[in-house]
Amino acid sequence: MNYKFIELDIKDYIATVTMAREKSLNALSLEFAAEIAGVFKELGTKDEVRAVVLKSKARIFCAGLDLKDAAGGFTGTPRGPFDMIKKSQPLFDCCNAIEECPKPVIAAVHGQCIGAGLHIISACDIRLCTQDATFCLKEPKIGLCADMGALQRLPLIVGQGYAREIAFTVSFYNAQQVEKMGLVNHVYADQAALYEDARELAVQITENAPLAIECTKEVLNFSRNTGVSEGMDLAIQKNMFLLTTKDLQEAFIAFMEKRTPEFKGQ
């Protein structure tokens, strides 16, 4: 696919997805959201991709929802709200596509991460940021309830207390605060250090059996909304499949031969 607002680079099993709607500071328009959904659906099918790094080319990570674009179809008629929500489906799809992508996704955040940006990174598997990064869930400031998934995903990441504080206060939280909450795993001095470590983390992921990583992500996602027994049952089912793979055979042979395994995703 050709993308208008996204730069995509795939190298050494790592896909780097760069949000590049620079003039609008990556404000999320419907077209931009559709591209994000499209690229993650595409990457999910590619054997040459084992991990994804999501970052921004703009001065900040994301300025939030493009309000002018989102309100463009509001007619003011009784059907207006229904039509507007229906038209907004790409906004919901983009976060779901990130979460459902079978490849682990690492968000590398710098600068402000507002509204839609926080929805997007809450759908990622791992979040890293620079020390100048700030985070805010903006919707109540404009009279709306956040509806792109952050209210559902954030409590699973930071717990109910912090999630409700973020959602109710609509305050900006700095890198140190969100690291304490557990929203981000690590904080870096600048973008160079951020991207270097994000890629190193992605490299570590690619060195493992890719089918096992995909199964692990699926089990983790499933287990958030179910009991321990049900989650374990799915993990056992996945292992019944993984026991038949060539990668498992390669892992055992490499162990016996005292060498690094060369996984093929088979």
C-alpha cells in the first residue's frame, strides 16, 4: 500500500512505522486513522516482520483528534450524531488494529501525546518515552467521553486509580509520573536514545521464535478479560500447535549443538 501520512521501513525483521502528518502535528483525521489501521493490518500478515516500532516524525508525538475533520460531517439533523459516529469508524479501527496486530508493537513517544495519541499508545504492547514527553486524555475538555479504547485499556495498564485520575482531571502528566504509573517502561534523555533502545528492544524480540511470540501476544490479550484457567487453556492449545513447528525442532537442535537458533517462523 501507498501511504500519505505514514512512512514505513522494514529491515532485519523490524518494521518502523513513522507517523508523518507533520504540519498537523499528527492530529488524527479519519484518513490518517484509516492509514494506521491499514498499515498494522498489512504488517500483521508479513512473515518478514517480527516486531514493530511506532514513532512520530512531527515535533510532538500526536496533537490529538483533528476536530475540524471529525466534525466535518455533522449535519445538525436528528440523524447527525448517528451518522457522525458511523463515519468515525476508522478512529476506532486504528487502535483495534494495533492491539490485534500479531506482532509486538513498541510505541516510542516524544513531546506531547494528547487524546487520540494516548488511545493509540494504550493499544501498543510496550511504551517508551523521552523525558520531555507529556500525556493527556483530552475528551472531557471538549465535552466528550473518550471512546477510542483508552478507558478500557488504561485500567489494565496502570490500574483503576491512575486511569480514573487521568480521565477525570484531563491534566498533563510528565514522563516521571507516567513511568511511576506503569504507562511507560523506560524514560530517555532524548529522541536518539529513545529510538536506539526501542530498536534494541525490537531486536531482542526478533531473536525469539516468531510463531511463539505471536501466540504469546494472543494469550496475553485474551487473558486480560478472563480467568487464569481459561488463559492457561488457550496457552496449552497454542503449545499443541507450537510443538509441531520446525522452530521448536531448531531450538532443541541449536541447544544440543551449543549455537544460536535460526528461527524461520515455520
